Amino acid sequence: MSVRRRSWVTKAGQRRSAWLVDYADRGARHVATFERKRDADAYDAEVRTQVRAGTHTPVSASPTMAQAAQDWLTAVSLRGRERATLKGYREHVELHIVPVLGTIRLAALTAPKLVAFCEALQTRKSRALARKVLTSLKSILRDAQRRGTVAQNVATAVSIEPDRRRKQLRIGTDIPTPDEVRRILAAAVPRWRPLLVTAVFSGLRASELRGLRWDDVDLRRGELHVRQRADRYNAIGKPKSRAGTRMLPIGPMVVNTLRQWKLVRPASELVFGTSSGRPMGHTNVVRSALLPAQVAAGVVRTNGQAKYTGLHALRHFYASWCINRKTDGGLELPAKVVQSRLGHASIVMTLDTYGHLFPSNDDGAELAAAERGLFGL
């Protein structure tokens, strides 16, 4: 391998020069050109290490990021990913990755370039979106490695720290109070009350409610199994993650409500499907069930509009009910059990979202009782 300077004269008579890195890898000769010697020296040192390790891919033999991204999207679609998931991936590629990195060949990508890309993206968009785009970018490079078009994934060491300044959910603002829930359920019309009761006392995601089958509800045992969901396009698919597939106990109120509801909809496969047996649209459920019940119950803002705009508010209530002390009307469940009930893939997600709701267990009365028990007083 060598680094040397090459000079020449253009047809217009102008003198030009560049620094060349001339090297061989597996019997083939390669040349890379740089304007500055320090860039050529850095590339020479990097290539020497890669050639010795057998991880080098010549720039000329490497596809562009745009080509690799398209190959990845094709591969992902063949794996049967949900339409909504594929749409998100395409947005990452078409709106963020290709416009900036599309013409760069994979072998010419470096970790510093990707760090700069991520930092620039965070200045224009949210940190959460930047993390998702980086995840897609890493997947593109992993797919390229699998295809043998690049030897290493330079994005592996690149990371974006999550934003820990998460807004804390507040009771009465983001989470309905017990009194508000009682009023909402009392005001709900018979057509929608079973769905709202199930949402409140199971914590199912809206997609899981809309995809729930009677075959997955055991009224005798008081169990509800989550095995599928309906995405935003009303297509039935698997739960969001492996943790999303779960069993939930349901109490007498839910059991009795669903038993009566089944008498009304005996021929339907879906518990909360349309009259034709299809999943209901998410927007329709919110507009027809949740918002009118709140207005009828007086759970409104100062402008008279419904206070809680999405079904996720009822999921938040269920989480708080699982967490609250029994003396406060809650279930007082451990964090890992709450994680399982909610179908979170990680306990970190549960604690980041609901950790501030868990009892501190350090009030004066409890401390005094603990001291008396320790010393036998």
C-alpha cells in the first residue's frame, strides 16, 4: 500500500493534483483519490487494518445508500411486516436518509459522517424521530452485510441517547380520575359501553381492542388473551412485540358485560367488529364511543370539548389502577407484573412512563412501623 501525489494538466491548461491511496486486497488492485494528504493517510491506515482483518469492501464495489435502502425495503416487505410499519420505514428512507446520504457508497460511509447526520437531524426534527431513523439506517447496513455488499456496519457504534426529560403523566390531566371513569362508563350508550369497560379494566391498546376475537376471551375463567391486533389500516396482524402476546385476568364487571354483549353479537368473530365482521376504524371508535361518553358525563374542558382525546387515556388509567395501593382502590402490583399486563417489551418503558406513580413507601407512619418491627418495640 502506498500514498502518493498525482499531478496533471487539464485540457484547459489548468494544473491539478490529488493524493492517491494505492493498495491491493485479495489479489485485486484498488485506488482511492483524496484532495488532502491527511485524508489519504487516514484512509490508508483504516484500509490497512481492514485488509488484515478481511473486512474491507472497496468503494467501487459498494452500492450507494439509496440502492441499499431500496434492497432493505424490499426484503422487509417480503417478511410480511405490517403496512403501517412499512410506511414508517419508507418515510425514514425517502424523507431523511436518501436526501442526505443517498449518493454515498456504503464503503465510503464512516461513523463520524453518521454522527454528523444524526446531529443535523436532531436540530431539524425530534430526538425520538432521529433515533428511529438511526435504527432504520443500522438495519439497512445489516442487510447490506448479509448481502455481502459491505464488510462492516459503521453505524453500530453510533447512538442517540433517549430524551429522559419525559413529561410526567398527571392524574386528572393525562390520566382520568376514578370518579371520571365511573361517570364516563355510566354515561356510555349500550352500543359502546362494553368496549369502554373492557378498555378501562384490561388496559388493551386500541389496536388490540379492535382486533380482539371471541376465541381469545374465556368468560368462564375470567381471562383475556392478546394474540392479534388491527393496525391503522384495519389489517389484522400480530401484536406489536413478543411481549404484546399475553394473558390478562378480567374481573366480574368485564365478564358480565362481555357475556351480555355476546348475546347481542353472537355471530361476530371479533368482539368489537363492525356489522360486517371487519375491524372498526380507530377514529370511528374515538369519535363515536370515547368523546360522546365524556361529554355526556361532563368530563370536559373549559370549552366544552371532551377532556381526553384518545383511547390511550384509558390505558393510562388501567396502568395507574394496577400501580395504586389497595387502600386507595388499586391493585398494588409489582412493576414487572404491570409491565406484563401492559405488554411492554421492556421494564424501562414501564418505569419511564409510570414510575412516578408507584408508591414511595417511605412515609412517616410506615417508617415508624418498620423501626418498631426491627427492634421489637
